[in-house]
Amino acid sequence: MSAYWAILSARFRVLLQYRAAAVAGFGTQLFWGFIRVMIFTAFYESSTASHPMSLPETINYIWLGQAFLLLLPWNMDRETEQLIRTGNVAYEILRPLDLYWFWYARAVALRLAPVILRAVPMFIIASLFLGLEPPPSWSAALAFGISTLGALFLSSALTTLSSISLFWTISGEGIARFFPSAAILFSGLVLPLPLFPEWLQPVLNFLPFRGILDVPFRFYMGHIPAAQLLGLFGHQVLWTIFLIMAGRFFLARGLRRIVVQGG
């Protein structure tokens, strides 16, 4: 375990060095946050129907989405991607470590470090000037923290699985585009999930993407009672276990069939 923690820690420190990119990304997320707030404000003001979320809740949801944008499985680990494409993954197999957990530890760092760099300033600015409200209770804050941890491990499992899929593809562009697109839509980033049609809710509730953004955000707002933490955190854990098992299965099959040419 100490070896994987060392890998996560080292990779985390490397990723924290990209502060200029984090500042530029923060500015972009702030801009798009303003755009989305204006769109939803216009929508609520022009509608007389009742909605499952109020406008202040939706604004909270938007700014939380901008803060935790990079928690989504946006991209694969580029170094792992290059190793598989070039055949240098053969050197990875020789490491005295479990290859899946080695890549998973790197994926956790890949998701965690950029989120910290952008979420902290976003929380400060949005809380002071942009209408982001604090959790309504300590229990809501605790449920938010626990479910965010579950979201990190779930998203890292998706990231690792997408990297492993490169054993079966030529370029990996299809998977690299599918996972982020599905995550953006079904996690609630584009549209808060309670605003989706009622007939689609069972599907959204079943898919793993809900556990990455929607569940933590609604715990934060108190939109989901903290009493439901056990069931929803269990949903995150079950999907994480399933994705880890799938990743290990496909990695084992990929390593059995891999042929590395050259030398």
C-alpha cells in the first residue's frame, strides 16, 4: 500500500506545478459559469411552471459544477496512453507492482490535483461575490464531503478503464470522446439532473455518472437529505467496485494478447 501511496503523492506533486494552466482554466470556468447563470436566470424568470429546483439552488449547482469540473473523467493519463501506443508498456509490466493499482493511483492524482487548484479559488470567489451559499447544516456538509470522496474514486475508476481500453483500439479517440461526453451530460454538468424529464430519472439514477457531480452537489445544498447518504454512497461504491473489476478483467486480457514489436 505504501508504494501506491508514494506513486499517488509523487504524481500529485507533479500535477500541482501546473499553476499557470490552473489560473487560465479558472478564468475560463468563471466566464462559463456567468454564462450559465444568466441562461438559467432567464429560463426561471420566463417560466411560470413549478420546478424541482429553485433558482438559488440551481445557481449553487452551477458554481459547484464549475469548481469541480475536472473531477469528471475528462481525459486519460497521457503518459499511460503513450506507453500503450508505443509498446513501452512492456516496461510497466516488469514493475514489482500490480499494474492496475499503479495506474489507478495515478488516475486519482490526475483527478485530485487539478480540482484542488481550481476548486479552492472558485469556492472563495463564488461564495463572496456570486451567490454560492454554504451548506444548510453540518450534516449536509459532512454528506457532501463523504460523497465527494466517493466521486473521486468513482471517476478515477472510469479514467483507468478508459486508459485500459487503448489495448483494443488504434488511436483511442473514440473512447476519449465518449467517456467525457457521457459524463458531462449524465453527471449534471450541462443541466442539473432534477431538471431532466421524469421518465428519464430512473436511468439517470442508475448510471454511475450521477455519483460524480449530482449527488455531492445536492447533498451540499440539502436538496437530498443527509439521511440518504448510506444508500447513495453505496451506489458510488458499488459502481466503483464494478468498474475496478471490469478494469482488472480487461487489463488481464489485454496483457495476455499484447504483442510488442521492436527493441
